[in-house]
Amino acid sequence: MYKIIASDLDETLILPDGSVTEKNRQAIRALRPLGIKFVLATGRPYNSAQKTLKELDLFEKEDEYIISFNGGMITENKGNRILHCTPMDFDDIDMLFKKGIQYDVCIHVYTADTVYVWNIDQDERDYINGRMEVTEIEGDSIEFLRGSVMMKILFTNTDYAYLRKIDEDLKDLTRDMDVSYSANRYIEFNPKGVNKGQGLLKLASILGVDRKDTIAIGDNLNDLSMILDAGIGAGVANTLPDMKDKCDYVAENDFRHDAVAEVIERFVLSAQK
């Protein structure tokens, strides 16, 4: 029987306004009496997902969890207790920041508790509005963050081909990092071995759950590792076309039309009936 269902947030579970549909909420709530953990797996900080936890009745709940920073941190919802953390070296983030300011991008720098942004435009403000709070960086240096617990860095541009060019340009510098894409607007850099798949497997190990008893749901490249590592890897209908053949199941519905509920019904609730 499945014991953990891990779901991406943006373009998988939540709508553009950051809310969760009623059908998705009902399906997720139906898991708790069955002893199945519904785990948010996000590239964002855990503190940015508290609104979603409240919608799902998982806020401040013991023995319920979030995988955040693309697998860099695992927290228990009760008190946001940190169970696992893999920080990124400041010098690596600083190097990428200095490279990033040479491109036409907005840069996000993630510490354990704050997201700092450089060169943010109105489009990016609109996109993250309601998703997370940020602090703007003044000047072209992040030296003021030295000594902080650093988690990751990302560049944003809505031209996916341009992000791919940046990725190619930086290949020699990022060989020892995990590089992924999300929301069709971000290229993300994490420490080597930090990804949502490893985060899911780490949480499963902490809880004594076998890999085959896990389900992962996502839509973009930063979800691919957990889709591949889970017992069942599911994509929503709007999953990147190149990823669909790597999924065990692709939902008929997209994130706007209850895709997460469809997966839960297909693999869990229908079996209970």
C-alpha cells in the first residue's frame, strides 16, 4: 500500500493564484484516515508553503512533512522542525551570482529563511506574488550573506532557450552541482546530489517507508528525479512533453483541472472502494 505521496506545487497542485481546488483538497484530506502522508515537494522554501498547508489541513500537524529547496531540506510541519538539511557552499553561490549578473536574468538567492532577489522586474513580481516573500538585493554583491546557511541559487527568464544557453555556457562551472528547470522560467542550481528524488528517498528512509510505497507527482524537470525514484512517478497533463515517456502514469487532467486528485483516485482511493 502506498504510504507517501509527494507533489510539486507550481503548475502541478496549485492554481496560478496559489490556491488548491476543492476536488484536490478533498482527495488529499481523504488520505489522512488511511495513514498516507501527503508531502509538498517544492523548490521554494518551506516557509513559503504555509498557506497551502492551511488549505490542506496540514498546517502545524505532527508527523506531516515538506520537502523544500528541491530536496535540500526536509521539515516536519509542526513547528517547521528541520529533519534534514544539505546547504550549498557560499562560494559556489557567490560565483554563480557574479556570473548571473552578466546575463539578462533576475537572480534568486535562497538562505534557509529568506529569498533575496536581484534585478527583479514586474513580470517576476507578478509571478511570485502570493507564492513567497522576497528581499531585494541592493548593489551587485552578496558578500553580506557570507556566514548564512545558503540553500540554492536560480536565474529567471521567460525565454527557455535563453536559459538553456546559460546552462551550456556554465557547464564547466556546474559539473559538481545539480542543475534543473522549473515553471518554464527558472534554471536552478543545487549542491550535487540534492534533488527532489533524493529528498523523497531520504524522507522515506526517515519514516521507514519502502521506495515502492511512494508516489510522486510533478510537471517539470526539477520534478523528474522524484518521478523516476518513486514507486509510481506521475505527470500531470501539462508535464513537459519530453518527460511524459519517463512517467509511469500521465494524468488526463492538467493542474487547473484536479490532476492531483485524479492520481490519488487512480492509485489509492479507487483501491479502497
